[in-house]
Amino acid sequence: MSVGAVEATKAQPVKKRHEPAVKAIRRSFSSPIASFLVILLSVVWTIPTFGLLVTSFRPEGDVASTGWWTVFTDPDLTLSNYQTVLFEATFGGGTTGLMPYVINSLAITIPGTIFPLVVASMAAYALAWVRFKGSDVLFFLIFALQVVPLQLALIPLLQLYSSGKIGGVQLFPESLQLTGSYWPVWLSHTMFAMPLAIFLLHNFISQLPREVMEAATVDGADHFRVFRTIVLPLAAPALASFAIFQFLWVWNDLLVGLTFAGGSQDVAPLTARLLQLSGSFGSRWHLLTAGAFVSIVVPLIVFFSLQRYFVRGLLAGSVKG
Amino acid sequence: MSGSTVLLADGTLSDFGTKFWEVLQALAIFLGVLALIFFAAGRAVGRISRPLTITVFLGPAILLIMIGLIVPAIRTIYLSTKNSDSTKGVGFDNYTWAFTNGDIQRVLINTLLWIVIAPVVTTVLGLAVALMVDRLKGQAIYKSLIFMPMAISFVGASIIWKFVYEARDPSQPQIGLLSQVAIALGWSHPPNWLLSIPLNTFLLMVIMVWTQTGFAMVVLAAAIRGIPADIVEAARVDGARGRKLLFKVTIPMIRSTLVVVLTTIMIMTLKIFDIVRTMTNGNFKTDVLANKMYSQSFVEFNNGRGSALAVILFLAVLPLVGYNIVQLRRERAIR
């Protein structure tokens, strides 16, 4: 399912043609029982998150002694958990609240989205429009690399960042000291995103109208100009879809952050810190729930405001396998 | 009190300033170098112009893929035949360990349970919702609610569910929802959920199902919408209704999408690490391959065993991804 195919199914005439069929299928599964089941499921699906949200606003004593559902009969809400968790908490062996980690997550996610987006769109353009001998084979090889689970790359990459060496080859001087900065995390996210990003963007960019491209070339524009002035603007929907997915992927990632940023408040993302906290003070739920909600709220905002792009990207196959 | 808060807020502000500056610098360097190369390469004429163009466009991606994926993957395979600090070759000892050690066998069995149960349950639930939701008034809201957990990180989702599974002594008021529901239903002494083997592994799978059902629902709903009208009409003329229509028409028509959804979730499940790490840290017999790989590599610092587990993970993913790709291509050919 390419992005293009999904666009096509959205187009009006096609939709109209399918309408009776869809209705027929719908009709055979719609009944009061079915409606009830769907509503029940969506309530059950929402309750856990709702419970977390409610708990994060309840005072410490209440959270420890009664269930969050008692809030309906005995409402008593406070913002102090967030104050503690963000700015003061000296819990879980740390000296600061979650604020430095929130900043880290942002600092990791923004370049972690822009770097792969730019590099992959360039590669996708070259593979689609600067045809050369072997470009098809190359595209297929890159596509096939999706089979490599990132676990397979972690140990050698970690060694590379700390020593500058991989398999005995010195790629950069050890004195560069990448470890402890954001660079290992940025680079890793960029590298791991490549196969899927190139594949998805290639699907879209290769479908751009040939006449537009040729007209530009006739006008004397070189590839660099075509890429900047024609491809990037026209591919904006696909770029946006991928950017949202990459943003959520990086923001929600734990494995890469934990491996390459450790737990230090200088670079570690929110997810890595939350993991530490859930282990070290699993019973202080008033703080843990507030902390968890801080990390959840950003993807939820992105999700609810950009749901359409999100769904479109999903249908185009933007799920990291 | 208020003084210390101000001080901390100041610290946060300067922390933010430093980090923001770092990000800005990185982006400026990256985009600046790129602009410079574009400018320079755009000036090139004659015979070198074309190869130069290809190098500039493709070079960075190829370099990143080589350094970030291909070379490390090969090196991990090599390291898997070495001892813990990679100083001595040990042949296939690490693999022998992985398949004979009782502890790891448990991990492999758990992983197998995960990749069979979680994806099947998720796909069936997703299909059911996709079929049932359509005629409902205000269906967008229900779809959003079921879809929402997909945006949440596995760490966040795990904390949400850890709270649901929180268990107290039955004589005290419960704060975990599951215990409360169990007691309300008449189970006077519900267990400490996360410590009950083997129930705990299934409770962890619930989190996976919870986050991915929305994904299955959205993709399958799109596939159902794509079934050609004449086929359904013909089946209806022939008298196919309800269950018959579902099993004889709808499911066969979306078969390849079903397989893609199933295998995609399987691949994701096979690599799942965050849920187990956050919920139990692999204790209480809940460990799975991806988490064990992390523990061996970065907690025990045994690069040999960690690498061997990573290779096993890779070999397990390989046929699934291959099949997934074939189905995806077939599906695209149909559309």
C-alpha cells in the first residue's frame, strides 16, 4: 500500500463505487450487540489511561490509601505532584526533577527526526530520478535491510562511539569524545531509520509526475535545484507523514536511548528515566503517575492534532517491524 | 521553600539554554554543510557532474547504512563466536549455552508464547472492531479511543498497566483496578498479579494487545473498504449473509492484509524489550529474548552471549520479515 494508493482510495468516485459493498458488509455486522461491544471495548481501552491521569492529580495520602475511582465520591485534586516531579523531586537517586529529561527528549527528538528526513529524501530522490546502473538493485538492498533488528547493531556501535573504532578500523579520533553527548543517540536514530525512510519516501517521490520533472530539466535546472524547488514541496505530505512517525518513534524509544545515552541527566531521554523510577520507587504512585503522564502528553497531543496524517502514514506502512 | 523553587527553575532555564544551543548548533552544522555541498556540486560541470550528483545525494545514506547497520551486524555475528570480552574465540559455545541452559530455554518458550498469542489476539480484536464499528453513531470517537494507546510509549503503557496490576493485601483497600474488580466479582484473595507464574507473562501481553489493536483496526478497516462492490453484491445475490459473508467473502478478500498485520505485529513482538524491562525487569520467569539480549550485553557485559542472542533474534525475525515483504508486494500488486 503506497501513500499514493491510499490517496486513491480516498478519492470520491472510488469511494462512491464501494459504498454499497461497504454498507452490505457493515449491515451484516451491525446490531445493538455489536454497538454495545464496541462501546464497551473503547471504554475498557480508555480506563487505564484515565486512572493514571486521575491519580497524578490526587494528593499523596489519598493515592496510597484509596483507589483512584473513589475520586468520584470524594474529589480532592492537586497539582503538587507535577510540581514535585518536574522541578524538585530528589527521588530515585537523582538530584533534579524530570525537567532536564523532558528537555533531553526534545533535544534528541528534533534532530533525530530532521536528520533522517533530509538524508533519506535525498537518497530516495536519487534512487527514483537520477537513474544509474544498479540503482534498482541498490534500492532493493536498502529495502531488504529492514530485516536487520537494531539489536544486531548495538554492541559494535557502542564500541564505535567510545573508541572511534569499528572492527579495528579507526573511523574518527578517540579524542572526539562522542560518548556523553547527544551525537550517539542522534546518529543511531538516523542510521536505524534509513531503510524504512528511504523505502517510504521513494514510493512517494517516484510517483511524482514525470512532465514536471522534465520541464524543469529542460529549463536548465540541475538535480540540486529540482530537488529543492520541486521535489521537496511536492513531497510535503509524505515528508509530514514520515516526520510524525519518526518523531513519535524517537520520543517513545527506550532501547536506543538507554543503550547510547545511559541514565545521565545530561543526555538521557524521559523514557530511560521513567524506567529507572518505575524500578526504584514503584510504590510512590502519586509521583510515578505524574511522571508517566508528562512523557505521554506530548505524543498524545501530536496524535490528536495530526491523527489524519498519522493514519495515512500507518496505511503507507510506516510501522517499524 | 519558594526561594529554592526559583533557584531550581533558574537551573532548569540554564540547562534548557545549553541544550537548546547544542541542538541548534548541530542542526546548523548539518544543514550548513549540506547547503555548501549542494552549492559546490551544483557548480561542477562536464564529465564529473553526474557521478558527483549521485555521490552527494546517495553518499550520506549509504555511509550511514554501512556504519550503522551492515558493518555492526557482521561484527555482531563475529563477536557471537567470542568470549565475554571478545578476547578469545569460543566457537559455537555461546549458541550451545543459549539452547541448553534451562534459564534461557524459559526465555525462548516465553518468546514463542508472545509471538503466537499477542499478535493473534490483537489481529482478531482489531478485525472484530473494524467490522463492528462502522455503523455506529460517532464512530470516530470510539476509533480514536481504541487507537490512542498506539501513540503512547511502551514504557508509559507499562507504567499505566503496572498501576492497574498493583496488588495490596486483601484486608486493605485496593489501589489497583484489577484487584478491585476481582474482589468486587467475589474473588476474596486475588494474587499479586505480577508475581503469579505463568499468569504474569499473559498480563504483560495484554499491554502489547492494548497498544496494537488500534493499528490492526485501522489497517483492516481500510482493506475492508477496498473490497470491490460487485463481489460483495454477487455474494449477496447468492444469499450470503452475516457469518457466511464474513468467512466466504470478507476474510478471503482481505487475506493478504490480514497476513501483513499479523506478521508486522509478530515482528514487533519478537523485538519487544520495553514492556518486560519496565514491568518485571525479566524477573518472575517473564523474560523474553530481546530483554535477555540487553541484559547479557549491557548489564552482565557478556558481549559473546549478548551477540549470540542478537543473532538468534535476527534469524527468528528473518523468515517473518521475508514473508511480510512478499505479502506486502502482492497486496500492492492487487491494489
